[in-house]
Amino acid sequence: MGDANMRAELGSPGRRLGTLARHLGVDYSPASSSLMASHNASEIVTPSPTAGSYGGSVFANVVQAPEDPILGVTVAYNKDPSPVKVNLGVGAYRTEDGKPLVLNVVRRAEQLLVNDPSRVKEYLPITGLADFNKLSAKLIFGADSPAIQENRVATVQCLSGTGSLRVGGEFLARHHHEHTIYIPQPTWGNHPKVFTLAGLSVKTYRYYDPTTRGLNFQGLLEDLNMAPRGAIVLLHACAHNPTGVDPTLDQWEQIRLLIRSKGLLPFFDSAYQGFASGNLEADAQSIRMFVADGGECLTAQSYAKNMGLYGERVGALSIVCKSADVAVRVESQLKLVIRPMYSNPPIHGASIVATILKDREMYHEWTIELKAMADRIIRMRQQLFDALRTRGTPGDWSHIVKQIGMFTFTGLNREQVTSMTKEYHIYMTSDGRISMAGLSSKTVPHLAGAIHAAVTRIK
């Protein structure tokens, strides 16, 4: 058929109406006055009101959601034109110049991957990159871990720590007989949302003592002792968020004994291994104590902080089981959780991690850079404490140097925080949590002055 004839054929109103009629299963004759005239009114095809034909939206009743209490801090910070503004809200490492940091070893690993012509962009398996999973389990449990040697660990690559928690939560909601999870009070703001949406019932146990700005150890033991047998207990492996308060090793041992005697199931959130103390082994001790006793536990890992891979969303969920055959079945069920959720994880970030962890020289370089980040945060703690002491700021601020990790729970109240934001352009969460990683030697005096003014004027 020629182009002109084709245009004529396609452009014929009669032809188009006839084609439409066949699709709709109705009769049509060119002799009819119209397609619609040959049908009852009830058969006339009319636009659905959900199609927006009346000018309104089917989502008109959707209400504006509040900003995330943590990420919303950055939104407000970005809108502030002040040249002295400081963002201490989001937990992301910054250099002394206030800039994001990409580790040198990460750049090296990434370049190796880019230069490898054999690399492809095929889908990963549902469980993720095999090397990544194997190396992640060794990193958190130790290369000599009996659980690993006996093949009792089921590890799957997930979308950073958040995704690992969600997959673990949904697995437990489907396969664990007790659907109650106890989380510390306070805890990371996303924990209750993640576990509730995963299908678990969320309860809290006492953790932080605002009077001492330390651990309420007695309250913790009492609350866990009252938990029903089989209940899940969320534990921060190290550098508790938001308080920066961790149990001592002796206290961890008492917590372990109580959890095992009560038949509770520990679920560790490990977001800061190596980032808290600067030592990867030390920051994994709490988890390894539980694995060493032969009992079962879950661990969610994130490489956002300790490798600076925030936007790559790299994490792992490991479930330590009683036997190898149980671990195989657990992994099979984890696949059924993951497949309809996101099908399989991304390849790039996990390949960076695996490249670093399996190369002895690169691993060593990573530990040096990791310790440098941890040490800078520790220096910021000392500088802030010294600045407040020099000013004679009312109160005992020793908790700033006693706490560990990225965050400090200052003890500032909501009114004091609001005042510091309004008058000094310092942004933090309303509970007084500040990210020490967002501080620098240049901004410490500004923060100390703001804290001094706030606690002096507002009680």
C-alpha cells in the first residue's frame, strides 16, 4: 500500500469507528447515523470519573505529610540563607572543611571495577553478591567464628541497614512464633516504623537515663525480664543512636545471660562497626558474645558510615541458626521475602565492598581511613567539651566525651533547640541529638556559644 493510500485508510473516520467498534464488541455500520445511536444509553462508553475528566484529582483528599524528623532538619537547613548555619542533624560524615568524604580506598576499588572489561550489568541473584555476603559475615562475626565454619549463617545482601532490618522483620513476622519486638527507648526514629510495617508489634524497654545521661541498666534488665518468652529484642551493636551510650562488656554479658535464660531472640543493628571506636574487632564484640554461646540471633549490617557508601545502599542481613540445614531453609524463605519487595539488590556498591574486603592491602588501607574518621569525631567531642568548660556553661557536660560514635545526646530540651536554630542557625533534631561528624574545629566555638546561651536563658 502506498503512503498516500495508507494515510487515507488510517485517516478515514469510518474506518477508525469500525475498528473501535470491533474492540468494544459492538455492531457498526457506516450507514448508521452514529456509533452511539445504535445502542441503549446504558451501553454508552463514558469516561470514568477517576480519569480526572471533571478537573479534580482522585488524590484530592491526600493530606500533606510531615517532614521526616531527621531528614527534615536538612530540608530546613537548605532553605536557610545564613552564612553561619551548621547542620548537625543527619548522620553523615563530614571533613574538617565540612565536605562529604569519599574514601581513597573506595575510589581505588571503584576504578578497578570500571577498568575491568569483564564486568557486566546483569541481575544479581535474589540473595545478592556471593562474595559480598561471605565477606560481610566474616567481618561482623570474625573469620574464625564457629557459626561460619559450621555453615550455620544465612546471609543476604540488602538495601543498607534499613533494608536489612525490614527484610529481617518481615521474615520474623512470617516464621517466628512471637511477633513482639522490644526496642530501646529512645532509638533511631525509623526503627518503630520499619518493624510495624514489617508486621511486628513494637514495645520498648528502658535504655537511657536523662538524669545521668548514661545507661539505665537496671531499667533495661527489669523490662527485658518482663518480656514474654520468645520475644525479639533489638540491640544496637555499638554507638547507640541517638544517645551514644553503650553498655560495658560486663553489662553486655549480663544482657546476654538474661536474653538466653528468657528464651528471647536478639536482633542486632550494626550501623557503625569500626566507626565508633576506630577498631572493627572491638565494635563487633557484643555480637560475637552472643554468637559464641551457640544460640541464634539476627544481625543487620550497613556500610553507609564505615565505608562512606551512603548513597549506594549497601547492607546485609545475617541470621545465625542452630544448624546448617536450618540455615539453608532460612535462606530459602528470605528469598521469598525479598523477591516481591525489590527482586534483587544492586551490584555496584556491593562490588566495591567485596573488592576492598578480599584484598589484604586495600583492607588495611580502609582500616586506616576508618580510624581517621573515628578519631576526628572523638577530637570534636573533646573540643566541644573543652569549649563549654572554658565558658563555664552551667551543668555537667562530661557525657559528651563519655558517649561514643557519631551522635551525642546533649540533654538540650525542645525549647533550647528551637532557640539555637532561630538565633544561631544551628540545626539538630528536636530531642537534642547532634551529629558530631558534622562539627569542625571552626564550628565548635559557634556551637558552644549557642549551647551556653540556650542553657543560661532557657531552663
